[in-house]
Amino acid sequence: MALKQVLEITDLLDRAAITGEGVASFFRQRGVKNLEVQTVRGEKGKTDFVKFLIPGTKGKEGKGDAPTLGVIGRLGGLGARPNVLGLVSDSDGAVCALSICLKIIDMQAKGDFLSGDVIVATHICPDAPTQPHDPVPFMGSPVDMATMNRLEVDKRMDAILSFDTTKGNRVINHRGFAISSTVKEGYILRISEDLLEIMQITTGRLPVVFPITMQDITPYGNGLFHLNSILQPCIATDAPVVGVAITAEVAVPGCGTGASHEVDMEQAVRFGVEVAKTFGKGSLRFYDPEEFSRCIALYGSMKHLQGMGTKR
């Protein structure tokens, strides 16, 4: 179970003065040695990016060859102070990513070590701006998406799980979490059967997949509608990316408070930990390499979808 970790991280982040260094200090006390904190200022404020590397027994950090899983917590901000007090719905991505980090290091303290390395990245901003969006308002961010991708997407990640609150819509009518198709180099690929298997085992229910469009895997700033930022990491890497959406039955604004459900996040965290266990052992595939090569042979590269396109 990971409810203890989710509650600890929620309590850590639910404060007006939380900083990246405060988060780093918490994790140092729990035994994490390889971590980074970087403060970035934008036109609408500042935020602290945090990144943790948890080495595996056969991971690349120790000169092994086990694949590295990237876990990214996507969000605009933890809070929208001073207009809104407390953790907002948008914080779920950071809570899940950091809870996965905490669960894995707690496992290590008890003698259970994963095979592959895990890299966890997110950012800490308790006073982010908000922005209009249909059908409900989104959280904004002090920095742009290119900056987020540069500091959160790591070239050492062989595959990425991107966790993000995805409640501000009417197309996912499910309370809990849902996963996306695998996205790689501009291609929306078939849904990973291995991930579906882990999802139904960890939830005890049928797996839930949320719909994505071509627009969703293109960069922010191109004038196209995006469901949210959950798949934006895919434009900054050739590694396969899968979105893990924390969802609701109704449209919930990202800047809404009292809207986070610890039990839902706990299920998503357990899913993430199980993926990390299995992927590091080399027995989980985000996509079929042979089928992907066939896509390229038949239809060519789609990497142009990772760019801003041709303006006309």
C-alpha cells in the first residue's frame, strides 16, 4: 500500500511557504542522495524544479544495463495563492510523482531494491496563476512548457510515465485514474497490454483508457486545443511516453481546492511503483519496437509533430 506516502507528501506540500529546497530537505532525511533543485523565474512568478534519481541494483547509474523509468509530475502549480488557499486539484501530478519516489525509497529502507534506476521530476509552486479554459479554468504556470520539458524530461529516461490531474474536461467520466495510448516520436501507438495488465491488477477493476488527439501530442503555443499538458513530455524526447491521468466523473477546475482524493492518487502511485518494478526487470514494454519500425517504413517519420509546425 502507498496511502501512507500519499498522506505524507500531501501534508508536506500543503503549505503556503513550501519550496523546492523544503521538498529536497525532506527527501534527504529519508535517504535520497542524488537530487537536484533549480529555481526558475518567469514573467508570472517563479517555481522550483526538483529531480531525484533512485538507483537500482542493475541500473545505469551503477554501470548496469537495466532500463531507466522516468516519472514526471505535471502541473501548473500546487496552489493559486493569494486568491485560492490550500492545495488545488492541479497538484495531484506532483503528489503522485513524489509519493512514488517516497514509496520506492521506503522499500529500499526495508530491503527491497528495484532493478532499474528511477528518475522522478516535478516542480514546486504554491502561488501559480490561473488561466481561462473550456469547460473549466486551468491552472497557469510561472514558466513556459519548453522550460518544463527542458528541466523535467531527462535524456536518461528510457520510458516516461507522466502524471497529471485531468479533471477539467467532459470526455473522461471516471473517478480514479486512467492511462493513455503510448506516444513516441509523433506517433500515437496502441495501448500497452503490459500497462493494462498492471492497471487491472493494482485497481482490481477493468482498466480505463482516456482518449487523446493529434493536437494533444503537439507543443503548447501552436494555437491548437490541448486536453491538458499530460503528454507534453512527448515532444521533448524519443522515449515512449504514457500519460497517467487522475480523473473525476465531472469537470473539476484545476484551481479548485478540496478536490483531491487521496485514495485515487494512492491507486495511481501503486500503479507507478509496479510499472517501475517490472520495467526495470526488462519484462514490460511500453510499445512494440517491430511494429513501430513498420509504422516508420510504411508512413515515414512523424517527428515534425514534436515541433511547432509550419505557420501559414
